[in-house]
Amino acid sequence: MAELLRVTTEGLYCEAGDFFIDPWRPVARAVITHGHADHARGGCASYLASVDGLPVLRARLGADAPISTVAYGETVQLNGVHISLHPAGHILGSAQVRVEHKGDVWVASGDYKNGSDPTCLAMEPVRCRVFISESTFGLPIYRWNHDDIVRSEILDWWTECKNTGRVALLLGYSLGKAQRLLAMVGHDGPGPIVEHAAVASMTKAYREAGVALPQTRVAGEGMPEGGWAGSLVLAPPSVQGTPWIRKFGEISTAFASGWMQVRGARRRQGFDRGFVVSDHADWPGLLEVIAATGAERVLATHGQVAVLSRYLSEKGIDAGPLATRWSGETDGTESEPAP
């Protein structure tokens, strides 16, 4: 049976339908799983994405980008190939791409998680013959706590910062992670919430999409009444060690990432605190989703592809790697290629 999707120099390509999924270079037709920079690149002649993700894509690609949208579950055809988008639970508007041609069904997951998140629709596994799965956290050590536990940890740390006259600087990716953190803390924090401009632009897109988030102010608007102390400042990891943070005075720095699950990661990177929050599936989540797809073949991308592929193969599933440039979630030691 011919490969319905294959990797080319431009990205993941469907020859039968003549379109790409999350291409790496400008192409004529791009189907986009979500708005992170490593999945939604500029310069394509046309884009197809979920209607839920339109505000985010407009913020990322510009007002003039030729974007067409479909509702989740709605089917479109390109050269006889049936395409539909289904919730991935990763960030607002994130989608899995179901591709069907002559009875053969493939699903490209993009990035996904199957936990709770009030800022986006929950992941819905899609039945298919071949499933292209991310494996960012494809090791058994990665197991996420419930959001309520992490929420309490963040609020306790923030309260401690306020009581000691410090600013709580919480680092998380500008798109998706920061808005999820906002929703987690809600209106129960001990002080004002301040956003870096990069975070604020994505929060604006979320609000335009109807996502309820607590009140915030942009750091560039100046000091809150009563001073910076006691504020929660949300910023991307790239601000660590830059002059931007000096204006806040005494700070305590925390990083929200799945990588904080690894003992020593917080200390090596110089954070005072680490909170285990990821917009990617943990090990049990990956296995649960893969099982729910009923796929007889699984292609793993970015992250721990060898470990996940070997485990699935031992369980009788035809599994192997699929080389892509999708980066998943970085460990915070680099700039922000994929918020």
C-alpha cells in the first residue's frame, strides 16, 4: 500500500491531495495543526486550519495571510482526498489532521495532550490505520500531576513572594502555556498579574476567541498601584538573564514545563522553583491516545521516538520513527522557537 503521507524537503506531504501538513517551507497548500512557530510558518499561498485557532494564527501570520477555516469534524476534499480536523487538546485551536483516501485513513496528531485545560477543547482520539504521534515526553518517568495540585503549588509560591516583598516571575511559553497558567491561577492570587508584551499579544487572541481569563496588565504600561512587589509576572523563558527583568526589583523565578519533572533540571537552569506543567501528553497519556486510535501502525515524531517505538513494537504494534523538524517543547535552555 502506498504511503498516504511522506516526508519531503518541504515537510509532511500528501501527494494524492497535493498539500502539506505543517510545512517547513512556503508551499502552495498548507494544512496547519496549530499556531506555534514550528508548525505555522509564513509565506504559504493558502492555509487551512480550525476556526477555533483563527485568532492565534492571525496574530502569528498577519491579517493578510490567506487562511481558510473549518469547524472540528467538518470534511473538505482536495483532489479526492478527504480532510478533517479534530481537537488535539494542545493549545487553543490545535487540531489533529485526519486524511482519508481510497479507504485508507491516516491521522497526523501535531502536538497533543489528553488532560484538563479550560483554554482549549479536550483531545478526541480519532480511529485510523496509521497514527503519526508526537513523543516529546515519551519516557515512563513523565507523569503529570492533576492541575489542582500544581495550581496550589503556584499560588503558595506566589503568596510567599508577596509576604517577603518579592515579585513572582513565572516563565512559560507565550502561546498556550502562559494562557493555561492564567486560567489555572484564576482570580485567587494575592496580587496583580503582569504580562510580558509577547504573552499579552497571545492572551489578547485568546480573549478574542472567547476564552475567559483573569484581568492582567502589560509590563510596559508601568508599575501597578502599590508597586511591583507581590505581582505575578508572566514572561517567556527568553527573558531570563536579560535587562528586562531588572525593573521588577527582588524576584523569585520559576519555570513551568514538563521538563521540570526531571530531578536537577530546575537547579541546572538557575530557577528558584519549577512547576510541572506541559501542553504535551505524558507517558500514560501517549499510550492511552495511541490505544484509542486503534492504529495498526504508529510513526513517532520528535522527542523520545526510539523508546516509544520500541515499547509499542513489543506490544505488537508496527511502530517506528518519522523524521520531522517539529520541535515539541524545548527545555528552556534556548530561545523560544516553539512557544
